[in-house]
Amino acid sequence: MDKKIAVAGHVCLDIIPEIRNTPDINLIEPGKLLEIGPACLSTGGAVSNVGIALHKLGIKIRLLGKIGNDLFGRAILEQFNKVDDTLTENMVPAPGESTSYTIVVNPPGTDRGFWHHPGCNDTYTSDDIADEDLGGIGIFHFGYPPLMRQMFENEGEELLRLFQKVKAAGIITSLDMAYPDPNSRSGRVNWRVILERVLPFVDIFLPSLDEICLMLDVENGGEISLDILNRVTGELLKFGAGIVGLKLGDRGFYLRTAGRERLGNVVDNAEPWFHREIYSPCYRVAVKGTTGAGDATIAGFLAAVIHDFTPEQAVNVAVAVGACSVESVDASSGIPSWDTLQKRTKSGWNKLPKAISFPGWTWNKVEQVACGSAKSGGK
């Protein structure tokens, strides 16, 4: 627990207006005024969502985001200082550039949408992370390269340079994605090539199933099956990832890992992690908002790794933190302390029914997860 987790990559200001539950709501209609409620302003993006969730879970963190010297940039620093005035120490200034912001469109009863300006996230490169930024770091997590132009251009050359640099420092590496707009420059790049180049240097890869199916050009028709999960994670492990966790939205979380050759020097007490396949449904909660839920799930997983938990426990913590997140409108207000989280998961908190069939798998009653019966994964 002496080691910190560095959270780098995309950061922005989230503007979340309250959209009232009116019948046949039409958010964009020329000439029409739609009355809405007050707006919630919060920091967003992987740096904020994963970082603050980890901080609330009691993990030491270092934030490595890039912001402009403008009103939105100052608002991000102000929000971070409210949490802990040390969180702004390693933020990267970008004079003359605009800070990223997102208008989060979150109507009641449906998933949210985003109107996003990438700002200076587009100019973020591996040079924005100094060697001293990596001192004392146990895990380095990077999030949302599809929303950061320099990270996906030239077949991901900057993303590759960054992960090579971090791995050379002997640090566990973690990567998350974001859903690229198919009509944007990011949506037109060859993500398969980028993943093949970068994943050999990624120990923990935590995308959503929808994101990775788009990137690998895998048709799933919106359905989730064990066959799809095996196919996708099998490719990612062959590319070189060590641990692959797929976020499945309200249908849970799926984990598949490589073997001794790949993971032997990655996690402490590595033996229980070799060739594992684990699935967990989500915990039952009253959902107020889904903004940042995937990032909260990642924070839970990484916190469990720092605590030297087993993979079964790590998957359970991941879905527990994700569930706490959706109990509030913004990304992090619902995240409890580590001790409170542990007490809640041990107090009879029920999970939703399994959303996928796993014939032949074993149900772990303690962690409420399903475990594969046969070895799987890469080397």
C-alpha cells in the first residue's frame, strides 16, 4: 500500500444538466426552448473519474492530466483542490490551449450521451509525463486514447512510446479505452493495428465490450455471449495483454487472464491469476446516473490489485465500486471509503441475476462470481 497509482490521459470538465422526465422528450428541436433543471459541474475523463474514485477508496494517487489556462481549466483545478490540494501538483499546463469539456446528456430512464470538445487532450504526448512523475508509482493507468489525437495518429506511435517508457521503469501498466465516434478521425483509424503494437506493454487492459468490438470489427448485435467474450479476449491476450477485463454495463464484468510466462512478474502472489476466467453480475442498486460508472469499476479493480486481492475478489470489488458510482448523478459522489465498501459487500448486498449462461462453471458463493472450469488465455 506504499505504492501510488498514477492516473494519466484524458481529463475534462463535465457539465451535467438535470433533464426532467417529460413525455416524448426531444433534446434538439429547432426554435424550441426546453426547460431543464440546474447543472452539476464536475471533473470528468479518466484522470478525474478513476483518480478520485481511487482517492476515495484510500489509495494514494498521482494525477497526470493536461489543461489549458482558461475558465474551464481553473474550474478543474478548483474541483481537484476541494478533494485534496495535492492532486493538482502534477497536472500539465497548456498555455494558449483550450481545456476539454463535455456536456453530459443524461435523460431519466436511459443511458447518457455526450457532446464533447477534446481540447488540449489532443496535444497530449508521452513527453508530457516526466521521469519524476513515475517515481514511487506501483500502477500506471492511462485512459481514453481514442479521445486524444496524438495517441491514435500514426498507428498509435505516441501511445506505444508512452507504454514502453512506463514498462521500462518497472511499473505495472493499465489501459482503458473510450468509444470512438465512427464519423471522427478516431473512428476511422485501424485500432486493431494499434492494439497489436501497444498491448505487449499493457499488463491490465480494461475496455468495455462495445468499445473493443468496434475496434476489432466484431459483430455482436448488442448481445453478450460466452462465445463473444472468449473470442474478443482471446485476441487481446494473443496481442500480448496480461489481464483483460471487459466492462459489460449493467450486465456485469468479465475477466480473462494469461499464464505464468506473461503474469509471473506483474502482480504479487501471481499464481491465482494464471489462466483465469471469471464473471460477475452487477450489484442491485437504484440508478441515478451512469456517468463515470466504467471508470469507477476500473478504480475498484486497480484498488483490489494494490491490496493484493485474488482475481475473484478483484472482480467483485470492481462491480461493487461501479454500483456505488451509479447511486449518484456524477461519477464519484457515491464512492464510499474502502472499509465501508468491504462492509457493504459482506452484509448480504444482492446482485442482479446472471445475464449470461456459463455451462460447467462454478459459482463462488462468497464473492458471488462465476469461475471457468478450464484453463484459458495466453502464455
